[in-house]
Amino acid sequence: MNTLLAAREHAHAALGARFDLKAFHNLILQSGSMPMTLLNTRVDQWIAKQQGT
């Protein structure tokens, strides 16, 4: 599976109905070019922030 798609599925599973695809895409685009392991960390941080709100 594509790593980016896996990150999206992970975020969707973690957030359920609170998952916002547009916000997820903004996170990915604003992060720029980076190793996928770092992107996964950023996604996990974003999930934690979304769960806190």
C-alpha cells in the first residue's frame, strides 16, 4: 500500500467522523518534501492535536 494512503487511513481510523480530508491534505502539502518516517510522525502529531480539540 502507498505510504501516503496508509497515513490517510491511519488518520481516518483514529479520528473517525472528525477526520477532515481537506485539513489532512493541507497538512501534507504544508509539510513539503520530507522522509516518509518524518511525515508519519507529523501525521501522528496532527491526530493528537485533532483529538484534543
